[in-house]
Amino acid sequence: MTTKKSEIISADYDSTLKSIIKRINKARLSMLKRVNKETVLLYWFIGKTVSDKIKSESWGDSTVERLSKDLQNNFPGVRGFSSRNIWRMRSFYDTYAGKEIMPPPVAEIGWAQNYIILEKCKNEQEREFYVKNTAKMGWSKSDLVEKISEHYYQNKLLVQNNFSETVPSDLKARTAWEFIDDYAIEIINPDQPIAEKELENSIVKNIVDFLSDMGGSFAFVGRQFRIEYREKEYFIDLLFFNLDLNCYVVVELKAREFDPKDLGQLQMYLLAANETIRKKDQNQTIGILICRDKDRMVVEYLLGSQKQPIGVSTYNKFRKLKQIPKEIAKFLPSEEEIIKRLGYISSEPENRNIIQK
């Protein structure tokens, strides 16, 4: 009888295990993406078939209902073939059919996210925005519904900054979509006056949610970040680094209405950051002032005279409202301006013809 020798676990076992787990997760994500894409392509085919039959053979409710039952009988236990969903497939095809440009993310996000975007976003540019960001950020169905209900797209369009005049041309479009006009900050008593320190504490305490609200490209560097510049000390409320733009982002908080002098303070912080912590291979630091309220006309006028990239946003102003107030909605850009901002999304060669007819 032989005695089984005990195995000696190698020192690198844990790292090996982590490597295997990472590979499994990567494979599972890859398979999920393939399943999503095949599902979308299948529903595109069914939608096209039904749409063509409606035009050529006058298919209606009863025929679609019969098709639904026959598909469910042929594929028992397979979900997705209800008559309601088949009509969604037809709407999906009709919405995108004939488009010369189709963003690849349409075939990468789940069907549930696709039809939510179709049903809740009637504007072509708005649909494209949510499709792209759902793919990029991995938004779930509930995440997407929340973003749409909180006017996330409109928030991007309402941003007030001078980036078009102060940011290098190759970064303008990307920079424009990295910031929003009204940030959601968790405050216990939002209707009561608060101090700036409370505002800062709330953001830091809920930093994960705040980073998600900012778009996912931001890394938190620190609070009350100390900088020595020309023999003086400066303390930046919040300092971030944007990975996509390769630059620092200085955030200054004001628990009151915007004051023109705030821009001077922010300008000084940007000068200090650019000359002390910014590396040679990094882009120019961006400044964002977040305040309780602002006069949009005054902000627009003052931003035109600033030499450094600065944006002015509010917090908790209209994110939770069912509709954006008319006095805010009137500042939304025209369709031509929206298309110009979205140009960088759909003009790239790889974004063309993702779904073949």
C-alpha cells in the first residue's frame, strides 16, 4: 500500500486562480455579447419579414397572432415570440431600415434595452446617444429607464462651457459629451440651505454613484487637493482625471447661485494644476464649476471671455422632474447643432452598415 504524498501548493496559486477566473469572466462576457448580437440580428430578420408581408400581402393583427402561436409551438419554452414582441421587431426594423449609418452598439446591447430606446426616444439623435452609451457603460434595463427618466441626454445637450474655443479640435466632440448640465447629488434635506463642505462630503460619500453620473471615464484623485503655486497654497475641492481625454478635471463646488467671481478662482486653480501636476503628455486641465443655480444668459456671456476650458453646471435642479421646465428646454440646441455634436459617433468607418438587410 502506497502512501499518497501531500501536494505542496505553489506560491503563485492565488495569482493563477485569479488569472483563470478573469479568463472565464471574459469568455462569459464575450458569449453574452454574441448572444445579444445574434438575437438582435434574428429579430431584425423577423421584423423585416413581417414589415415586407404587411406591405405586400396586407398582414394584420390576426396573421401576426397566428405567427406568434406557431413560433411558440415550434419552440416551446423559448421566450420572445409573443405577438407584442413581434410588433416590436417590426417597429425595430422600420425604425432603422434604410439608414446608411448604423452604430455597431445596436447589435451589442440587449433586446430589452433596444426596445426601451425605441419606445421612449422618438428622436433619431437621442436614440443613437442612448444606444452608444448603453453599450459603452453596460447599462441594465433599469439603469437605462432611470437615465431616460432623468433627462440624461438633454442634460448633455444643455451643458454650458467654452470647450469649442479652448479645446484642441481633435478633442472637441469627445469633450462635449463628457460633462452634463445638472448633477445628481445625494443630500438628506435637498430643500434646505447647506454648506459647501456638506456638498463635498455628500459627493465623496457617494463617489461611485457620482462617477457613474459623470459618465464612467473619470477617476477620483482627491478632495481638498493641495497645490503649491508661486509660493501660495491652493486647495481644490475635488480633483478628477478623465481617462478618455487624458487630462485632470478640477471641480469647484458652490452651495449658492453662480457668481462671476467664481470663474476667476477657477482660472487660478487651472493655472496652478497645469504648471504643477500636469504631465507633458497630458492635455490641458479642464475646470467645472458646480453651483446651486445660475443665470444661463450671464454664464454664456462670461464663458466667451475665458481663455481656459471651463464649464458651469448646477446640481439637483431638474433631474427628477417629469418634464424639463420650458425655461430650461428653450436652451436646447437645434437639430443641426445636435448632429454636429454627434458627428464623431457615426462618421467613423467602422460604424457603417452593422446590420445588413
